[in-house]
Amino acid sequence: LANTFQGDGEPLIASLALSGLAFSATFSMIRWLGPTFIKAGFKGVDMSKHHRRELPECMGAICAIVYLLVVIVFIPFPFYKDIVAATSGGGNRDVVLHLEHVQQGRFLHRFPHSKLASYLSAIISLQSIAILGIGDDLFDIRWRHKFFIPAFASIPLLVVYFVDFGVTSIVIPIPLQPYLGELFNLGALYYVYMAGVAIFSPNSINILAGINGIEVTQSIVIALLLAFNDCLYLLTPYPHPATDSHLFSLYFLLPFLGVSFALLCYNWYPARVFVGDTYCYFAGMVFAVVSIMGHFSKTLVLLLMPQIFNFCYSLPQLFGLVPCPRHRLPRFNARTGLLEPSVTPWTPDRQPKPPVALVLKLLDKVKLLRVTLDEQGNFVETSNFTILNLWLVWRGPLREDRLAVELTAMQTVLGLLGLFVRHGLALLVFKE
Ligand code: UD1
Ligand code: MG
């Protein structure tokens, strides 16, 4: 079969060029459209500043739209030679050579419809998540309801996966192989797992939020690490069998990086715009799309470690064991200008249930929470269960940009470690 995503780098150069364009388009559109967004009601108050100014919100919508236009314009590039070969036209020397190969019967040329289907279904998924995200920014849907939004957006992806690959078995680590065999077929459960990744990734980015820049920097770090991981496969001395899926992944990640860097220019401390839920969902879905289509969802899970921790840590509040206020972002101390952990207050008549109280005190002992008790031992307040607040419990009050830098550094270090584990230990635990 013809190599769909030609390994000669031309589409990659086109993708890089289009990503540069995506950066400039997003950069100027955010500047132009900010006031229009405020007028349309897309605005939010920056809570961690002395002057609680209203900033345009939902700028992720601009990113999503520019991104979608760019990946749509890009469609012909990776398929150029296949299109020409399939319609047997063309005058380009490469194409003629390519056609000669076809005629000489070195391979039977068939247009790679399944690759095109993957590409298109990825675009449909991303389009759906953009629409749902904008809906959320408009109507402020409750988290309980919006948690499952990405499940709908992942359907086109899962259908194409089912039709094209249908691989639902996982490789068993060598030490367990005597008991479980080399491969273990998860069957339908594999689809539940993939839908789970698609639901988790966008939501986990959305709840690691609340200080200037953090939504964008964490997404940029994850995208850069995924792109780095792709390059590892593309730069092998021999053509790696997974070359196609990693090129596919790069074609979706590069424009994402373009629009994200443009957004970061405005969203970094002191922010001039907010990203909105649209951006968080969109970013998470880009990661889910490339990792599901590229068969490396486990690598994505490794790169999402801080998000996974933040989600698990949030569970007591997400499930209502501890009250969950509308906003859990760190508290701004106007006197010092620094951020401190935000808290959930308790009153004498509303105290945690005894088992919950025990766990809360235990978490306080091991420095995973800050609990304030009064003289009678009643709960006065507990810090909110997010990694941002926990970081402030550990490090003491920090300025907003300092906190963002430290968390981004942590995300980078853990991500690199994750990739190291993936490639270093995988060799020990799995035969590659
Ligand atoms: C999620 C979090 C919530 C957190 C919020 C902050 C959960 C379950 N939900 O809610 O705890 O407070 O994100 O984004 O964990 N804002 C700032 N500074 C920033 C970013 C946001 O003040 O740097 C404020 C602005 O008022 C902005 C609002 O947060 O309008 C955006 O909140 P939104 O994204 O709608 O909150 P959720 O995603 O629902
Ligand atoms: Mg949000």
C-alpha cells in the first residue's frame, strides 16, 4: 500500500507554515475581537488582582476556529500524491516517479480512504467539542452535566477506530505474561477506556485552572512533549512502522501550538483575556484525538500525571463529601499581593461527618491539606482540594505568575520523566 503520509517531509513543512499563520491570525484576532466579546457578554472578572477588571472571556473560541480552518485547509497536503495518482494527472517529477512505481506494479495504488476518514473524523470530533465548549461558556453549565460533554464529541473518533483498526487488545507486561498471555483482549471495554480518555483529558485541564496562564501553559507543555515523542519515532534511522500515526499527530499538534502560543501572549500574567472553557475542552480533545488515532493513549495518560493527581485529589469536593464552592481558585491577599490557599468554611452546625473528619485530619498531618480547628476541635476551615492550593500550602504564599511558572515546571519535569519511563522502562517491561 502506498505510504499515505509521504515521508518526504513536504506536508510537514506545509503544516509548519500553516501553524505560523495560525499563530499570527489568532494573535491579531484576539486583539481585535476582545471588545466585541465583552459586548456580547463573554467576560469575566480577574479575581486575583487589586483592580477587579472585567476581561474578555472565551478567547479559546478564536483559537478553535482558527485551528479548525487551518487543519481543513491542510487536508489536501498529506494526500496530494495520492490524489494525483488516483486521478492519474500531474506533471511534477516526484509525482511522475510515484506514478511509475504504481505502473510498474511495485505497489497497487489505492486512495487511502481510511486515512482520510481518520483525518475527517478527528476534525468532526474537534468541531463538536468547540461547539459544546462555546455553549458552556455561554450558559455556564453545571460541572455534573458538562462532565460528559466530551463523550459525544468522541463518537466519530471511536466509530472510525472501530471500522479501521478495531485493535482492542493490550500487550501484557513480560512478568505477567505466563498468567495472562502475550496479548489481552479488552473487547468493548477498550472503547470504554478510549471514551474515558476523551472525557477525562478535557475535563482535567478545565479543573486545573484559575490563575493567569495556567490552562494554556499546561496544554503547551503536553503538546510539546507529545510532539517530541512523535519526533522520536520520525527520526529513527529506519522507517518506524508507526511513522504514519506520528505524522498524523504532528499535523494536529503543530497548529494547536500555533494558536496556543498566540493565546498565551494575552493570557499570561497579568492577563488581558481569559481562555474560557472552550479552550480547555478543545486542548484536551486535541490530545485525546491524536493519542487515540495514533494508538498512544497510554503515553498521553503518562503526560497527564499532574491532571490525574489534581482530579483524584478533587474527588472529595467533586462528589460532595466536602462542600464545593463555585470557584476554588487560590485566594488573593490584597494586602500582600500574593496568592494563598482558598478555603471551604465550616460552621458549628455544619461539620464534616466523623469518618470524613478523620480523613481530613489525617490529610492535614501528612501535609496534603490545611485544616484550621477552633479550641473545641470544631472545623473552622479546610483548604480547597486543588493542586494549586496544595502547592501554596507547601510553598507558602506566592505571586500569581510565580505559581504558574512553578506548576508549569513541575508539569514539564513529570512529563519528561513520563516519556523516559515510557521509552526506557517499556523496553524492560514490554518487548518492543
Ligand atoms: C473551574 C474550577 C473552579 C475554578 C475555575 C477557574 C472545579 C470543579 N472547577 O471551573 O474551581 O475556580 O475553573 O477557572 O475545579 N478566573 C480568574 N483568573 C484566571 C482564570 C479564571 O479570576 O486566571 C476566573 C474569572 O472570573 C473567569 C472564571 O474564573 O471568568 C472562569 O471560570 P470557569 O472556567 O467558567 O470555571 P469552571 O471551568 O466551571
Ligand atoms: Mg474553566
